[in-house]
Amino acid sequence: MRQGLATHPVAILAASVLLAPGLASGQSALEWGPFRLIPTLGLTETFTDNVVLAPPGQEESDFITTIGLGLALKLRGTNYGGNLGGRVDILRYAENTDLDTTRYTAFADGRWELFGRLNLTLVEEFKRTDEFVGTVPEFTELVDHY
């Protein structure tokens, strides 16, 4: 069963964060001491003339609407900083609705200043995407590299 965007639980959560009283007054983030909570909302419209990377003569074109919802918690200090957050991208195809999908990304990073200008940075990113349904001719046979 296809779930409409208006009833998508992530869309409801993002809308409630975006409409929080502090943000409605024109602020771009909620702040608590060294912490900042930053919501993001993006809308992208893409046109492709070969949506499944089909061979020449079998191409299908389509418009893809992407709604991106994200939330990040940032910590900034004098000698340290970090980010923790996630993003959801909801892709909706105009013609090829069987390709509709939702992609998830979670990330965390930290930065510590050790000695003067020497920094230690750790980054971790997890992505849950969809399987590609098309064919990629360049990668269907073994290529020897010398």
C-alpha cells in the first residue's frame, strides 16, 4: 500500500519540529548552551531521460520529486565540536511509481583540537538506500586492469 506524503510519519515529525515556536519566530535553530538543534527541509525536482539506465533506444524519461527532511544536533566548544543527526529523502517518480522509495542517512562526527593546530576528527555515516533496478552495461563483465 502506497503511503501518502501527508501521512508519512517522518514528514509529520519534521513538520512539527519546523513549526516549533522558536523556529516560527524566524530563528534558524533552537539553542541550549553549546548545543544547536538544526532542522532542514529541501525540495528538489529532477528530470532524467534514462531513469533505469536502459540501453540506447529503450530509455524511459521521468520527473523525480525529492523531499529531504533532516535534523542535526551540533555541539561547539573551544577545542571540540561534533554533529549527530539524520536525514530522510522521500523520492516520488511521476511516471514510474514502482520506483518510489525512501532513503535514510544517519551521521555522527567529532572534532578535537589536540595540540595547537593538530586536530583529530572522527566521522561515521550510515546510509540505507534502495537497490538499483536498472542495468549498468559498464559493470556487467569483468574488466582487467594492468
